[in-house]
Amino acid sequence: MKRLTAVAALLSLAAVAACSGGGTNGNSTGGGGGVYTTVDLNKPSLDVNAPINPWNPKGNAFWGYNAMRIAWAKNTLTDPNQFYPGIAASWDIAPDNSSVTLHLQPGNKWSDGKPVTAEDVKFSIALAYTQGSTAFAVDPGAAGAASEIEVVDDATIKITQDMKNPSVTFVRGVMDAFVVPRHVWQSVVPADFWDTLETARGDGAEAEAARGEIKALSEKVLAFAPPQDVSAGPFVLKRMNPGEALLVKNANFYNAANVAPDQLKLLNTTGNEQIWNYLTSGTLDNAPFTAVPADVMKRIKATPGNQVVKGYSPVAVSLAFNQAKKPYDNVHVRRGLASLIDREEVTRIASPEGGTAAVTTSGIHQKAAREWLGAELDALDPYKLDPATADKEFAEAGLRKKDGKWALPDGEPWKVTIHIPAPFSDWVSAAKAITSQLTAAGVDAEVVTTADYPLYLSELAEGKYDLGFWLIALGPAPYNIFQRLYGTSNGWNILGGKVKHSAPGKNGNWMGGPETIDVDGVGTVDPGELTAQLNSVSGDEQKAVIAKLAKAANQDLPVIQLWDYVNTQFVNTNRFTGFPEDESDLLRQPSGVWIQLGLIKKKQ
């Protein structure tokens, strides 16, 4: 469950890229600043029985609204250490990423009037340790680990990285931490937690027992349900029903004077179609990234006040192979399929407003790829649509063509089965387009849908699918980009600073790729080891590693990169103004962050 939760968190930027849906009309403005209505695609399906708990996957703690992080990541093209303020007003990052010192918002209070202090932050970090959260893990992983948490004074806290296992993503892991009120949550974690943590970092039976104690706290933290919402965000949860959550302005929020709406409604969402209906009726002040076909886009644009805003989205969608399944263990089969897929047509059908056909498979979104690779991007195989090349690749793999249909080397029928989560309408459309293209080229193909995304992820991780859609290119940190191809899902894990490879079907390895790859012009490489290096190198050395990995991904094709997302959002200016403009970094955060920074204004 914990791993699935972590994956869901990692995918939040991108699951946004595929799902969406609805509830009830919530835009009666009333007096004062009125009601701001939107949907939260981090938690689209509202659960009235879920706790007000930011660590609980279904929890009613909504990021940027009533749940606050230390800071909000900008997700730029290449720099993971750029943020907007959250609980912290500012920060000092050591040049070698060995520490970050946080300076909290002056005069900030919880909604019950108690001050937000450095002790709240330290306590929240203790909670994060129980979840194995990125920078706060008992067993250091790819994101590094904190070695010391020092409360300097009530408004200042210093977090130091364990430099025995350094990571360039350490600061990002710190800033992503949620902060909750210690005086509400203090019963969840025992008073001797920090002593237990110190023991857990050692060796032997005592350390093992201490690690077990911390692990046992995980479920207790996930299940904790505060009796009421005590928020340090711009809003406090007042009530909810299956259709919507109503939040009211937090008068104690540090920037409350510049929070325009008096109330906020988050509508329940079950699929893209529901959001389309909200948009065409003018219900929403903002809809985060939503996949929209061309005909629906026309109707949305025709609604008074609606505007489309676009920006960079650090994510791409790919067709991923389970190489433990034949014939997908043969690279020529994978290359042949790539040569039969018209990515331009697939993107035009599935995501005409929210995606750009991938120029090649590099593992990197093409905007960031140009920054990282320069002219080397143009040297990669583009895998253009070319049936003749596909025929050669299939023949090289030993496949046989009979009566216009490709079969396996032993003559048995071959059917390409692509699995897709049913709620993701753009993915379903894309998969159907791909199977039509393959069928026309003599490759029998079908689409099989899975009921929901969590089930899809779990069955994918269990190795049940031959092919499935897989989100990649999750920048800006290059390690995060390539671990989608050469991380846990393909057999590599970083534990205690060391890279370990698991066989297909073990420890989450569902992609089943080879442990080493012979890359033209590079030689034999271990892509998991190279990916791990991205945690500790920088500058030209980092670019050199990225170039090798891009060549490996391009040549070996663990996935076929289909389209790179464009962050297409919708705003309505009938009630509020001040929305981010095209290409703004803020488009990569929920509109609660726009509101708390004071950008959104009530329309006069």
C-alpha cells in the first residue's frame, strides 16, 4: 500500500493529465469575495468518510487549499530547487545541497489561533518518516535522507542531508513535506520517536526492532482522523457531501488579506466528461489539466468567460512493454511496433489540445530534452511511420507473416493487447487508434480496459499486462525523469546509497528489461546505475549521463514515447481575475496556490 501511495503521489502531475469529472453547481457568489469553484485532480473522487489527513490517499486534506507543504515546486525545465513559498517564507540552500534552512512565514497561525512554529515542522517530519517520504526515510533511497533536524528558533529550522548518500533531489523532498499542527496530532507519535529513529539508523537486532516500531506507526498515521480541520492554508474544510467539499476562508492564514474568495467549492469528479459539462455550463472558475477533444473544446470556448491557458507540463505518456512476455523481449519487435504507430494521428485523436506528438523516444519531454541534449536530440532515431522498416524488424525477430497477418516464430497467432484505465478517455482513444493502425498493418491488436487507475497501477506492477500506458519524463530532476524507465518498475532500487537489481517479477520489476544494454557509440551500460548517478553528479557530468541514458532509451525502447503533454487548463473570468498566463510556472500548481499567493482577485 505504501508503495502504491508513493506512486500515486509521484503521478499526481500526470494522472492529472488523463482523468477528470463532476458534482453540483457551486458558484452562487453571495456577499464579500464570493465562492471560487474548481476540482482537485489530486483527489478527484470525494469521500465523505475519509479523514482530514494529507498522508491518507483518500484524505480530505486538499493540497494548496487546507493542506500546506513547506513550499510549492515550480517544476521548471531543469532545476528541481525552485519553489514558491508555503509554510516557509524563504530558505537557504547549501551550495552542495547538504542542508536547507527554512524561515517560516512571520506571524502565521493555525485556523484555531495557535502559532505555526518550527516545532510543528519538526513534528510533521516525524510523521513523514513513518511513511518513508522521500527525504525522510529510515532506509535512505534515491531521494537521499535527512541526518539531522535542528530547531534553531520558533521560526527557523535546519534540515541536514546524510552526505553518505547524497542526492540532488534532497531539497525537493524536504520542501514537498506536509505540515500539520503538533497540538492536534501529538498523540499519534510517541515522545521518544527521535531516539527510536536514531537507533533505527544503526545495525543489529536493536536497530531492526526500532525500524519495526517506526514502520508500525505508518498505518496509525494514515488512519488518524482529527475531529475537525485545523489548517494553516488559505481555507478550512467546513462540510462536504458526495458531490462537493465546501471550504471557508481561514482568517488566520498569513496572507489572508489577499485571499479573494470567502468560500471555495471542490466538486467531485469521476471522468473527463463531467469536467467538460462543468466547463460548458460555466460552473468552474478553474479546471486543472483536462484532456479535451476538438469538438468539446469548441463548446467550452463558446461559453462566456471561459479562457484556455497553456504551459509546459513535465510529463509524457508512453506505451510500455513487459519484456518478460514474449515476443516483447525482442528489441526488434518493439522497434517494429514503433515504426507502425503514427504518433501525430494518435495525438490528434487523443489529446489535440493537451499534447504534442513525441519527436522521438528519449525518455524526456521534448522541451526539456532540447535543454539537456541540445543537438544530440536530433541524432536519435525518430521512429517515423514506416511499414517497410517494421516488416524488416519483425522478420529480424523471427516473426512470420501469413495471409497478411503477423504470427509468432512458431506460427502461433500473435495478438497485441494494450491495457488502459477506463476513466482516462484520452488514453482509451489513443489505444484504440494504435490498435487500428496495427491491425491495418497485419498485427492483430485489441484494447482491454481496467475499472479504475489504482487497480490499473497495481495490476501493472504485478506484471499482469503485456503492454500498458505509462507516464514518463517526470521532471525537472533528471533522476526523476529516468527512474520511470530505469527504476523500480524495471528492476533497479537504491537502498542505503547502493543500486540493487531485481529479476523480472521481483520487487516491483514488471518491465523486465535487461540489466545491461549495448548502446551504439557508448558501449555496454547499466542504465539503472547511470540513473542513480544522476542523484550525485551535476553540470556537464550530469548532461553526459543524460545523453547516455537518452541513447539507451532510444535504442532499446523499453517504451514508445507517444506524446508530450501540454498543460492545458481552463479559467473563467466572470467572477475572478488575475489567473496565471500562458507558460507560467504556477500552472503546475493547484489554483489554491494561486489564491494563497494573492494572484486571484474578485472581479469588480
